[in-house]
Amino acid sequence: MDLPFDKEFLETFNAEAREKLQNLSDGLLSLEESAEDEDGIRTLFREAHTLKGSAGMMGFDAIKSLAHRIEDILSGVQKGQFLLDQGKTDVILEAIDRIEALLPTGEESDKADDNVSDLLERMGEFQQDSPEPTAAVDCEADGGEQDEPGQADTVKTAPPKARKQTEPTIRVNIDRLDKLLNLMGEIIVNQIGTEGHVSELANLKEKSHELVQLFKSITRDIEELRSSLDSNQADSLSQKINKAGDTATAVSAALDSAAANLRESTASHRLALKELHDSTLNVRMLPLATIFSQYPRVVRDASRSCGKKARLLISGEKTELDKRILEQISDPLLHIIRNCVDHGIESTVTREAAGKPEQGTIRLSAEQRGDMVDIIIEDDGAGIDVARVKAVAVQKGLINAENDMDDDRALELIFRSGFSTAEKVTDISGRGVGMDVVKNNIEQLDGTVTVTTELGQGTRIEVALPVTLVVIDGLLVEGGDQKFVVPVSSVREMVVVTPEEVQSLGSQRGFLMRDTAIPLVDMLDALGRGQISDRQGKSHVIVIQNGSYNLGLQVERLIGEQEIVIKPLSPFLGHHPFISGVSILSGGEIAVVLNVLEMASSLAAGEGAAPMTARTGNGEQQQRKRSVLVVEDSLVVRELQRNILEAAGYEVNTAVDGRDALSRLDNDPVDCIVTDIEMPGMDGFELTVAIRQREDVGETPVIMVTSLNSEEHKKKGIEVGADAYVVKGSFDQKDLLETIERLVA
């Protein structure tokens, strides 16, 4: 059917519907654990009723009908007409899944018209069959004995609980918060500039004091010369000097007052800006309960599919993480939990034979530790057979002999792509496929994952994640002419290594630290940007720890530790596996934030360095550096483009808009111009027209790099005289460099 609502309205409906569905699912699972909850039944009834009403208003009849059936079943249970047994719980959960699949996508042909008559018919049958309710027996409590299945599937009522008071909330799109943070980043840069002006004003104030002293000195000199001058001339000169001195004194006093007021205002502005920034970051934080709440259902369904008995115990769910991290960690945790059920927890027969309770336990916990959050998933299952892992590794040729690898390193093999010791495929987790993706996704978030196990007792997986990827404690270092940031959370320690201590570790350089061999890598070399300037003297080395693997990162200079705000790389600058983003430093410089955990993993796997930028031409040294003018109003994009081009061997000038570019071209003609379109003052189109009208630079190639992707804008770019038009959304660094090389050749 056609959707009469705009996208924002549909997003609001979907957000509310998913919230209601999650509440329904959580409530049903809670009723399976605790049967005596009349208030819980009423709450679920209200959730279904609200969902039915909103779906009806939107015209989504299939969703409305399913919600109505759920409401009818819960109403019957609430009135005591029949019992909420396992069969009814299963069919309601099935209806919840179907509604989730039917939520509108905004397409013209909406899937909300899908046929749900079969499910509606099965749900209706429960209302026709309404046996008298009987007394129920509590389900298994923590550590208690499991009752007979027939007794554990019923619900009895209890006195209603007091309703929990909640604070009013509103939904805010995370992209809007990101935009707000980016705007605050620009304000911070302006604040830095303002503080620079305060320093300039302070210098001017000192100069004015010197001027006042100079006038006083001149006045004294005139008094000494008065006897040799005409009295009228001397009086007139003294009056002028005194007046100038008084004016200088007044100016000096005014400068003192202005400097003090500006200094106070700037300090107040800095504090308010920090509070605003911190408050916005806090808005991005969400409790882990947001994703943890889905896992009890996962364990329930997976254990039933495997014919096992398992429960999930959750703690620390109020611990908060950045919403972006929550979104990206949800699936990896889901896969780990499914593996616990499928490969960890044994069958009831096996558990009873081993003297274990027939129901396995999976514990999911979270705890904040400084600027990191530890998430621990542990089960009391069979554990991992490390000897078998080593045997499979030998069979696959990953190691030469079983004693070539200790147990900790052997356990890391489970994160290798396609590696598994499973003997059969299941629909729950397959042959271990996906654990490599789990590790990769966690490391992309600057996190780590480690495994410990005891055969026959269970497995423990620890995931450590930063609280946020927006603000981190960073170690500022330098390599070449570029500053880099290493997250402090990834740093084990810092050492100084002499050339005599560096030795060969197979195909790598390395050094010994307390009898442990640490591979050593040149930071610039790993990024594909050459080598640090001096490898002959003592080197600053940052030791990075990723699980059981350590890496020594050789840097040119250590600057210090500071809190930094991370800005994501612009999409048109492409992706680099060893770079998390950039940061604007206090002096307005751009620093590249390194993903050192990914670097350590890649180098441990023997993947070697990754080029930071594409190389130009045939690699031959040009006799004269070609020059490029980058015209871009965004500081971050402007500086990143400059870094890319300078790394490729170009001499780069920058301008903030069209007028600034024309002014710079007056003094410094260039070989090529790379310009944005949307800029204040004079845009890229107007700039290109102005360039083509000038004799001195009229033939200079112009490349437009912009997010404007319409044919109209492309056509206009060609009409005004642009030589190339690159869309940011599909941008490739290599394409830009090749385009420049072609145009300036």
C-alpha cells in the first residue's frame, strides 16, 4: 500500500513499535522465570494495546491484527480465562517476530500487507480452548531444582507491584548529536583562536606600557633642555608631549581593562563550552541493558533448538556505553552467546553424567574500569579442548608441532577465519564461522577480546571496549611533519631502545623486554609513509598490548598525554585500517588518531604495512614539486586533503573560500586547484568563473570535489570551466591523485 506519512514520522512509529515489542518479549521471558506477577500481565496488555492503536492509526492492518490477537490472549490470562503456558508464550513470541519483520521501510510497496492469516488463526484457537486455571508451581530459581516441565509452564497471579516512576524522555536522532558535536568542535577551534587574540592583546598592553615610559623619558629630556630653548617653544612642546603621554596612559589603562575582561570572558566561555560538550556526550551514552535485553530470548530459543537447557544471568546492565559502540557490539556479543549455547553448554545427559546441574548457566556481566568497559561472557559448559585446537592447527599447517605454541596463543586461533574444531554444522552458530569477524569488529572499536578456558568447567570471554570513541585519553607522538595520537588504553608501557638492543626476530625487527621478545615496527613504515628520520640513535618505543600479543611501535618523538576529541574521517577520504579518525589539537593542528590494536593484529598475522595514501604516477622523483591549491571551508577536510597531497609529493597551499583563493593566486600561482563548491562568500562555481577570466591563471586545471551529486551541479561545473568533478560520497584518494597527475602532466 502507499505510505501517506513522511520518513521522520515512520521512523518515530518504528522506534516506538520496537520499544513495545522489546518490552513484550522481555516481559514474557520474565513470566517464564517468575510466574507470580499479575502486574506484569497488565503491563504487557498495555504494551500490546498501545501498539495496536498506533498501527491502526497508521493504517498497518497486519501489525494491528497481530497486536490485537496478543492483546486478546493477555486479556484472557489477566481475567483468569486460561493459563499463559509455554504454547501461548511461543506463539506470542512468534507474533512479535512477525511484527518486527512487518515494520514499514518507507518503500512504496509496503510489506505490512503480507499475509498473516495462518498465525492469526493459530492465535485465535487459544481463545476457543479455555480450560479452568489451576495453581501453578514456581519455575527454577537461581541454583534451585528444575520442576517438572508440565508444572513450570503455568502462571499464577500475585498482588500488584507499585509502578516504577520514570523520568520523561524524548527521542533524539544520534546524527543530530554528532552534528552538534562537530559544531562544538568548530567552536573549540574558534575558542583557541580567541585565546590567541587574548595573548596578542596582552602583548599590545605591554607595548603601551613601554610607550608611556618612553613619553615620560622624553618629558624629562625636554625639562633638561628647557634652558637652551625658547620658553614658548618649550612650553608648547611640553604640552604636546604631556597630552600624548596622557593619551598613551589612558590607552594603556583601557587595554589593561579590556585584556582583563576578555581573559575573564574567555575563561568563562571555555568552562561553559566544556560543560556543554560533556553534557552532549552524556546524551550519547546508553545503558548496556539496551542490547542485553535481547539476549535472554536468544538463549531461550537457541537452547530449545539444540535440545539443551540453559539460562542467562545478567549483571551490570546499567553500565553505559556510547550509542555508536552499542550498535556495533550487539551482533558480536550475540554470536558469542549463541556459541556458548551451541558449543559450550552440554546436553542434559552429558551434564548429569559429569555431576553438573542439567541446566547450564551463561553469565553476562559488565563493569566500567576507567575509560574502558569490561564485558564478560562465561559459561559452565565443556570448555575448549586446547590440545584439539593445537592438533587442528598442525593439521591445517598453522604451526609446525603442537609444542610450538603455548595455550594462550593457541586459544587465539579460534578467531582465525574458518578455523573450528566443531564436528558438525548447526543453524545456531555454524562451524565457528564468524569469530574472526567478532574479533575484527571489536578491534575496529579500539577494543580487545581475550579467551580463557578450563576443560570440563567452562569458558570465559572478556571484551574490553572504550566508553566512547568521541573523547579519549591520547598519547601525542610525532612522525615526520605529522602528529599522531595513540589511545592510552592500548598502551602497556613506554621504553627507550638503543640500536644495540634491536635484533632480528625472524623476518621482523624486535627487542627483548624482561626476557620477552617484542616485535618492533616503525610507525611511519607501518602507515606506508616511509621511515622515521633517525633509526641509528635511541628510539622511543610504545609497547602496545592486544590480548597476548605485544607490539613495539617506534615513534620519532613523544609529546605528551592529553584528552582529545575524535572526529571521524570524511567519507570521501576513504578508509585506512590503522586510522580511527582525526583530532583538532589546541593549536589548531590536525592529529591522526591511530587504531594501534588493528595494527598489532595485522602485523601479528603477517599482513604488513598498509599505505596511508595512494602513490602517484610511476614513482619517479620529479625535478620540481608540483603545487596544488586546496580551497575548502571545512578545517578538517582542508587539512586532511593537504596531508594526502603532501604525502604524494605535492607542494600544497590552502584557502578557506573563493575570495581567499583568488587572493592567494595573486602571489602564488599553482599547477592545479582542488575546490569545494558550497562555501561562504564565494563558492566553487564563482571561483572557477573568476579564474577562467584571468590571464595569469586562466589555464590552471580546476577539480571540483563536493558532496553535490546531481546532474544539474555536474553540468554547471562543466559549464563554468571545471576540468574534473569528483563526488565525495564515492571518492577514492587514488582517483584524485591520478586526476591531478593527468591534468598537470
